[in-house]
Amino acid sequence: MAIEIKDKKGEPSAIGNILLLSSFLALLVIAGGLAYLQFVALPKDEKTMAELSNTLSAQKSEEMRQLESQAYEIENIVSDFKILFENRSRTSNFFDNFETWAHPQISYSNFSLNSDARTATMKGTVGDFKPIIQQIKIFRSQDLIESFQVSNVKLAGEGGVSFDLSLTLKQELFK
């Protein structure tokens, strides 16, 4: 025995009609809300956003102008410093070289260095004359020394020898 299911033909129930009608009304409300947002509310917000954006860009432009002005001032200062730094005399080069030139038995004092005139003057003291002669030979072999002068050589009170030394140096030593 087979069971057959047949649709009941007849009118829909009142609950079905109410559900259909409420679904249709909900669809209309949602569609109306979307239309309101799309055509009324969003254009107002876009207009407000455009006005705020223009105001912000105008304010930002003033701030940016001030910032750019400060940046140019700093750039000029850095540029000036760079020029001074690149063209400065490098006196440290002299000291690095003089350390290798100086005789280990000679003590130097009263040191004076003039990088513009390329001269160095100092007083030296040593136990005897032999290191002075060796020091002169060392100075003669140096390419960066243009000329030198040993003067006021005399016996010191403690039995040593004192002297004055003046060096004229080549310009490339200070570059």
C-alpha cells in the first residue's frame, strides 16, 4: 500500500498572508533606507568631507610652508658647515706624522702650531748632541717637511742639551 501526499488546494491561511505582507514591507523599508543613505545622507557626508579636506589642506599648507622654511634654513646651515668642514686644516695629520718623526730620546715642549702659516715651533731637550744630529737626518728624509731650523742650541743646567726647533711644513700635510 502506497501513501500519496497531495497538496491541499485552497486559499492560503491568514498567517501566510501576514508573513508575506510583512516580508514585503520589510523589503520596502530596507530598500527605502538604502536609497536614503545613497542619495541623501552620503552626498551630505561627502560634501562635509570635501570641505574638511580643503580646510585641512589649507592648514597643512601653512604648516608645510613653515616646515619647509625651517628645513631650508637647516639645509643652509648644514651646507655652510659642510664647506667649512671640508676646507678646514687637519692639524691632527701633523701630530700623527710628527709622532713618527720625533726621536725617542728627545723631549719636546712649548709647542706651537700655525696651520695657516704651515709652521710648528717647539723647544727640545736631550741628554747629548747625538740624538739632535739623528733628528736632523730624520727631518731631511721627510717629504712633508719643506724646511726646518734648529737654533739656540745650548747646554742645559742639568747636563743636557736644549734647542729650539722650527718646522715649515708642506700644505698637503694639512689636507
